[in-house]
Amino acid sequence: MYEAMYYRQTADTVICELCPHMCQLKEGEVGKCRVRVCQQQRLHTLAYANPCAIHVDPVEKKPLYHFLPGTKTFSIATAGCNLACLNCQNSSISQVSPNEASSTELAAEQVVEAAISYKCKSISYTYTDPTVYYEYMLETSKVAKREGLLNIMVSAGYINSRPLDELLKYIDGANIDLKCFDDALYQRLCGIRLKPVLKSLQTIKRAGVWLEITNLVIPQMTDDWQMINLMIDWLVDNDFQTVPIHFNRFVPAYKLEHLNATPRELLFKIAEMAQEKGMRYVYVGNVGKNRYQNTYCSDCKTEAMKRSYYNTEMLVDEVGNCPNCNSVIPGIWH
């Protein structure tokens, strides 16, 4: 085990200060994430240098559409998660302890060496929520930075301000999953609260880290038209207009296998509404080829990037200038 960061001791417990759960643990107890454990009045993490998932992915799969398009990213995850999403597609690794998962011993330096050997331009901390393997992500991202690789965090954003601020010194891009825009539904669907996620979004944007947002539209749960309106209004009112947003189709999984997949036309209506309200880069995912998979200049509406599944054809120049009007399309292009 590895001593965890961000905790404090009381008379007979330790209080984890990594995420808003603020788990108070007695000797031998494990946090909600299944990863952080109290031993001898210290907090230890079971998720360090032991990834249970290692893959080379197109960066578009994260999804990130304005971040090194067309490149590969070296993706890792450990077991455990500080969410309990009813629709989790990775429940076999997210809802178990690292002690219960098959894993590989891989130090931070080895992760970076592997990424370079596979000609990846970045490392992604993904699949489960990387907040729970914070120390591993932080150390790996430091090594990656020194070796010229970029770092990507794919997360639900349920993390406290101090650890997030420290981490963002080394993170270059993030996709944050904004589950819905209702606190009670957030708790029912994922076991977390809405407000800390919104705060994380603002912190990431303020830090200058490239940000994209994903919203999974789940029938009978997160497909409420009024709630989606409120979410988009909040994003526009808080200057997220140029942040790409991905409205993704739900596919029945885990504890929501009884629900239907999201109707394609509903996703297109939501995307159209988001554009009308001022969101400039709106995408629809998990539905195959569609008119909301390409990138268009927000000024002249010229097609700037064409996509087919995870393949991207760049029509902008190397700094993201529109091929027609030369307006800059925001992103990290090289």
C-alpha cells in the first residue's frame, strides 16, 4: 500500500479530504471508493502503480474532439471509483476494490515509456474515475510532462478544490461527465452531488486546461427537457459557450438494462437547442454517422473537421484557423 495524500487525523479516525464524500474512517475501514483505507491512523491507497486496464485509444474516444485530433492516447485505470453510477459500463472494475481486480504492476515511469513506445502523444487517466487513483495519476502526469507527453483526465469531476488545483498543474486536457442538472437525481443515479461538479468545471476552465463536457442522455432519467434547458443556460451564463459539449446516446447497461436506448432524434433536438442557446461546438455521440459529429466554424459555419467514428480529417491549419474565414477554432491542435 501507498500512503495517500489529502487526509487529516482525529482522535480515533482519519478523514479523507480527496473528494466531497469526506469519508471518516476508523481502523481497517475503507472509503466509499473501495480504494482508501485507514491503517495505523494513516490513510493508505490500494490503487498505486497497479492498473487493471491498459489500452491504446484514439483520443476521440475520450471523447475529446478539439485536443490533438487524430492521435493515439495511452489509457490506464485502476479498480475502484467514488461514484456508484447505475449505468456504469465499466462496473466490473469500477465497483470493486483493487484487491479484487486483476492488475499489472506498472510504475509511473513504465507507463510513460510504454506510451512513447506506442507512439502516443498523451496519457489518459480514464475508464474508472481517476480521482480515486489520484497519487498514481499525479506522479505519472509529472513524469509524462518531463518527457513531452500531454495528460488527459476523464472524470466526473467529484474532487475537492485543493487536490484538483495541484493536479491541474500537470493536466492538459479534461473531459468531465456532467450527469444531469438536478441534485436529487445526481444522488439517485450516481451517489454524488451536483454542486461540487459544477465547481470543478469552473476550476478547470479557470486554470486554462482544455475542457470538454459529456452529457449522457438516459431515457426516463436525464432526458427531461426542462432540466437540460437549465443545464445549458447555466453553461452559457457561466461562459462555457466555447467548451465543446457531447450529448451521448445511452445504451442499456448494468442496473439500467431495462431502459431503452436514447432515441436519435431526441439527441439531435437537444443539440439543436444547445446551439440556439449559444453553445458553439455541439456534438452527438454513440449514434454512428450524423450531422453533429463534424466541427464547424462558429463564425462562418464552414466545415473545419470531418469525423467518421474515431477518425478525424483536419481541414483547419496547424493552429486551428478556419479554412474559409481564418477564425481560430479553440483547441489544442499540436
